[in-house]
Amino acid sequence: MKSISPVTLLLLAPSVVMALLDPKIKAKGKMYFGSCADPNTLADENLQTILKTELASRESFNFINADQLVDFATRNGKLVRGHTSICNFQLPSWVSDIADAVTLTTKGKIYAWDVVNEIFNEDGSFRRSVFYNLLGENFVDTAFRDARDADPSAKLYINDYGLDGPDTGLDVAITELDIRIAKPITSALLTSQHNDYSTIIEACLNITKCVGITTWGVSDKDSWVDHTFPGYNSPLLWDDNLAPEAAYTGVDTVLN
Ligand SMILES: *[C@@H]1O[C@H](CO)[C@@H](O)[C@H](O)[C@H]1NC(C)=O
């Protein structure tokens, strides 16, 4: 899922309609509990029901589907959060993405943009990318200025991992959460995963500047883990049959 789509868009449920995790985290002062999904996920009625009722939903679409997404969001009373993975792109397609972003933002549907994606190495130095090689560190400034020009009011984010720290003073959003388990899956491993999910939710609740959480998928059957880490499974809150798992209970318990 991560590398297929030029853009993922996060839909935020603004109102409480049968929803569970999302309104519970809102009651704790956060903005959303969401999940990503791809167009296939949206085509699955049962998954769509979970997205509409349990979660704020984060949809992966390329810009060919952007208007379709905005229509879906409008019909379901949701806000949209955009995620642009510029490091996976050629520059021209990124520029055209921004042009599309203008179209989207004029509809007033974008809550926030992830402007740059995974630009740092684990040690904090810049990853060597076409952007960095050609433009140096300034590519980040350029990306943020262009995003701000395209959308004067959206929140602009750096999306990255392994750089966690609560004291930056900036808003933090947990954007691609999953916890994979090495096969064979045992109840001890599920319990440990339950505890790890609980810790993450609790950590976000503890940090005032943590605005929300999105998991990287709804059910295990659609997770990228299946394709990317064949020795692992069960990374998400719902299993292959869309039954809530121990991880779901972990999240729910903390939110209660
Ligand atoms: C959250 O805060 C509580 C109260 O200060 C603390 O006991 C707990 O360890 C914190 N949890 C995390 C994951 O930071």
C-alpha cells in the first residue's frame, strides 16, 4: 500500500454516527482515530461499514481518483487529510500533484497535508533522494512553501519514522500504525501486541500535541505486511474475517 499510490487521503469523521474508536478518542481531546485504505478496500462493503462507523478513514487514492474521493468524502460528511509521498516520485509528477492539490483545496476538503515523506535516515541525516541530490536540504523549504501556496489553511506535516520525541513543541500525528507479529501467531504474542497498542494509544493521550492516530489499514487481509514481510501477520485491529482482535481491545480499553 505504502509505495503503490502517489497520494493517500485521510478522511476524518466530524460527527458521532454509530462510530466507536473515533468518537472515543475525540472525547479524550484528540481529533481522530483513523485508518488507511485503498480503492479496493472502499469497494468492500463490509470494510466500508467499519470505515464509516468505527473510524475516521484514510483512503489511498491516486489523483485520477481524487474527485471520486472528494465526492465520497462529501457524501459521508468527512474531512480529507492528504499525504504526498514525494520521495517516491519523479519531480514532474510531484509538481502535477500540487496542481491537483489546488483543485482539491479549492473544494475546502483538505484538513492537512503530509508534505514530505521519510526524508531522514535513522541517524537524522538526509536520505539521498533525487530531491536531496539536486536541491540539497532546500527541497524541504521548497516543498513546504509550494504546499502553503497551494493551500493557505491546511496543517503541513513532515511524515517520518524513528525520530520520535515528545518535546518538539509541534503537533504530532501517528500516521501509519501497525504492529506485525512473527508467525506462528500465539496467544502470548497477541497479548504482547495488545499491550504495545495500548502503550502507543496511551502515549498519544499523554502528549497534548498528539492530534490523532491512523492505522495502516483496517483488516489484516488488506495489510501491506502480508506482501512485504511473509514471515509475519496479524498487524491490525481487525482480522481477515473483519472480527476485532486483541489489538482492538487494547485500543478500546485505553480509550474507555
Ligand atoms: C502516560 O501517563 C501516565 C501518567 O503520568 C503514566 O503513568 C504512563 O506511564 C504514561 N504512559 C505512556 C505510554 O507514556
